[in-house]
Amino acid sequence: MKILLTNDDGFDSEGIQRLAQVLRGGGKHRVTIIAPDSNRSGVSHAISILNSPLKIVKKGEDDFTCSGFPADCVIIGLRGGLVERPDIVLSGINRGENLGTDIVYSGTAAAARQAGLAGVPAVALSLVGRENFYWDMAASWAADNLDELLGFWKNDCFVNVNIPNSPEGPLGMFVSTPEHRVYKDALTAMDAPDGNRWYFMEAEAQPQQWREDSDCHAVSRNYASVSSVYCHPIAHN
């Protein structure tokens, strides 16, 4: 299977490198990495190729960095003639969860969405947590369950997966719906010596009661959440 692997944490992140290593080690897949040349977390579905050219740097036999955003990486992978058109696109493994409303902001999710818009099966993979990540567990789990995860893909959708960060791995999969998360954002201002005002923000999700069918509830019970997410906007009637 030809796999295009990308992310929003950047080419050098542990998540994407461990996943590529595991997928390549089995001998079943041809894996190509096209990933941002530095961290692009939280850029959502930004696309820079509409306004400026992208710089692609070859890092290895099938490894490339891109000066743009995650969605740009997928566009290059699908339409740039750099590699054969992939059978699937995997985005991740992201450093930290992309649960519920996080999907709106996530570059990891956006890369999978861009593939879905092009009719290519796509899975966004995230490892829940903030530190002490079990990357080997997550990469092995994703590779071992890849066929089953792809089974949740539908036309005009992408599959969003969150893996609990435990050494023994998830208890199983739970087909879930994205939770409506509430954030507590703290904004700090500073008047700098250059005469300008600088703003800094810390974003944190507030504790809340999760719906039993939600992705947040699934990972809280050590299950991997699996959600099929529609690529297109839907009107609220």
C-alpha cells in the first residue's frame, strides 16, 4: 500500500518518525513523508500555496520537508508529481489530543480533511497527553490496526483517532462523536521596550461532563476514540 504520511508537529517530531519506522519495517507499505519543516500546530486548514510557492527539501529516499502548512503537504503529495498518488493519507501521530472542538483548530485534522476532499482515504492520529508520551506503543497500535481504522472511512469524510497515552495501549476502539469542548483561554498583555504591545495566550479545556458517546469519554476510559468526520461545512437549519 502506498502511504503519504504528514503531520502538523513538523518533520522531526517523534510521532511521525516512529510511525514511519514501524510502517516501513513490515515490508507491506511504501511510505512517503511530506511534512512541514517546523512546527505548524494549530494552523487549522491554512493553505499557503495559493499565495506563494512552496519549498520542498529532500531529506531521504522517500522523505521531504515542505515550507508550507499540513494541507499544503497533502496538496503537494496528491497533485505535485513528487510521488505516486498514495492509496491513503495518514496525518500524525500528533503530540497531544485532537478531541471534539480541537478538530476545528488542528493542522493534523486539516491534512486528513484535505485528503478526504480529494477522495483519498485519510486518518488523523493523535496521542492524548502533554508529556511522557508512549510513542512506540502508539505507532505499533496504529500500524497493527490500520486496516480496521480505514474501514471507518467514507466518501467526503476523514477518520479522526485519539489514542490514550498508556504503556499497555488502548483497551479497544470506541466509535464516537466529537465532544463540544469548552476552553478557558488566558490572555496576557505586555508593553515591550519597542513601544508595541505583545499578547500571549494559554488555552486549556475546562473540566466538564462528557457525553457517553463522545470521543472525550472514550479516551477517559482508555479506549481509542474513532470518529468519522464530514469534510464539508453543514448548515445549521
